[in-house]
Amino acid sequence: MFDLDKFIGTYVTKRPKSMFKDDIKANKEELSNKIKGKSVLVIGGAGSIGSSFIKAVLPFEPSTLVVVDTNENALAELTRDLRSTKGMYVPEDYIPYPMDFASPVFEKMFRNRGGFDIVGNFSAHKHVRSEKDIYSVEALIQNNVLHAKLLLDLLVEFPPEEYFCVSTDKAANPVNIMGASKRIMEDVIFAYSDKFQVKTARFANVAFSNGSLPAGFLARLQKLQPISAPSDVKRYFVSPEESGQICMLGCMLGKNREIFFPRLEEEQMMTFDKIATAFLKENGFEVSECDSDEEAIDRAEDLKNGSLKYPVHYSKSNTSGEKAYEEFYTEQESVDLHRLKALGVVTGKEIPDKEKIEVLFTKLNKAFENETSKEEIVAIMKEYLPNFEHIETGKSLDSKM
């Protein structure tokens, strides 16, 4: 039987245990003081990072866990997973809600509860493919930026002890709209840091997370369909378990307006084609490289007849917004590499110019109220983020397998 966790540790992160194990052990008492007996709200908690955050927090025994997510089926699976795990602490006051955090019903629930001690927001459009046209761009910005402000305004009335929201490594010197939206999101949440404690983290790729390309390898194998992957895109990876631990450590141990990131070396980067090749070999197949998606699709028919030669199409990336490498901070940012063993911290962030943010929101909302274009939105975002150098090729990931 294929052991995904073992595969990730052996071939992707190349770590047999979590890189944050020592930091958690060293700070166990402080983590317990921050979490034990507290009420916790996790938005987007049925996703890969949100659910991992929940599993990282629960051993410290919060009194309340409310999980909000628009994916009803994923919430059901999260509950089954928690209830079925030996030794997992689940508080008596545990409720999963299938709802949108920007909806009136969420506000009713939140007000009725009188707020929460700890709030983690993991709801986000995270894919570069989410900028294929103006409609996908608007949905992305609404979720990642504009709706985030609605939540923050509500939190002002019921200030939490800790507020955490996920950013991305793609927010450092962004080249795609998703990364730029997350960089703006950092400023938006930091603008509220005079009201309550605000922290975030810039992420590496979470290996085999929901919707990721490696997760697609699992689905393709299950359906005996060919695999396609870029051969020139290098990425940092953390395991699903590590993703939740990054957020827990950042949320509970971070100071106001700090950005956490995993301390990974450049040689730890992986390309997707290497992951695919190792994945197929681990499942008993020989990789058979093809020159196009079409050729790979045709040759996949042989798999149904028992062939162990698995067709793949590896090619160089040519889609919009793809960055050949990843970085967690810019040259202009101050970084602390000594506080924690496996996490670095971007420090010294000032409260952003709130008037400048309001001007940006006004321009975005006005553009979305009328007929607008992807190019206009990029221009508005670039006006706010001068270092936003959007890579536009006219091609989307949705045009590939």
C-alpha cells in the first residue's frame, strides 16, 4: 500500500520528521498557556493548511473549536478524521459550519458567540491559475483582500487575543495577481494591528495539498490518466503536518505585525517533474516521456491493458504568473533568523498607510462595479505595489492537463 506521508518525507521534503518538532517541544509551556481553555475560530478550516492547523492546536486542549468553510463535504471529512484519530482531543464545544465568512449568517453566529480568543483565517484563492480572466481575478481579490476587511472590521468589535492569516512566498516580489493580492492582504491585516495582535506566514508549497499539482498525480494514477508537469519550476515544500505547525507557532509565539517563514535552503527546492518520476516509480511504473499532452493521452490507453510504462509530458513553463524560483522576504525587509530553530521571522513592520489602502479599495471596488479588464486591475495593484512585475504570457494553466 502506498504510504503518502512516507513518500513526502523521503522524496519531497526529504525530512523523516517535522522540521518544527524541536521548536514545538522547546515552547510547549508557552503554547499551552496560549491555547488551553481558549475559544478558537478557524476559517477555511477544511482545507489542507486550515485542517493541519487544527490538528496542531488540538493537543493543547482549547475549550472551543468552531470551523467555518464553504466546502460542506470537506467539513464532514474533517470531522470524521478528527473523531477517528486515536488520542485526538476534540473539545465538547466543537461545531463545523458550512458557510461563507463574508455572509450575514456568519456575522450572526460570530456576534452570538461574542467573538473568539484565537482567530485563524485560512480562506484564500491560492492558485496562480486563478487569474485566467477578469471574473476569476475579481473572485480572487474579493476573497483574498476585500472580504478580509469585512472580517477585520467585525474583529474590531470583538478583539481576539491572536489573529493569524496565511500569506504566501509568492508575496515577496510578486509576479502574479495571487501573490500581489496576498502582499496587499499583509498590509490590510497589519493596518488593524493597533486594535489586536496580527501575525501571518509566507508559505512554501504544501506537498500534496488539496488542488496542488502533486495531489493531481494521485488522481491521475487512480484514473490511469497521463501526468503533465513543468520541468523548470523549482519550489520549496513542507509537509501537510508542517504547514499547520508553521501557523500555530507563528500565531501563538509571534509578536504583532510579524511574518513567519520556514528556514529552507535553496538545495531543498524540488521540481515537479522529479516528484512525478519518483511517485510513479514508487508505485511500480516506468516513466515514459512524451512530446505533448496529446501523445501522452493516446499512450495512456495502454495502462488499461496492464502496461507499466506510464506516459508523462514534462515541459518548460509558459503560463502567466509563474515564477521560476521562490523567495520568502525581500532585501528591504528585516529578518530574525535566531529566535526559532526552523522558522525565520520578518520583523520591524510598521502600521501601513490606512489612507493609501482605502484609496486602493475604492479603485478596486469602482473597477469591479463597471466593465473592467485584467490589465486595468494589474495597473491598479501595481500603483499600490511598485515592485509588482506581472508576468503575462496570454496562456493559463487551465489550457494544460
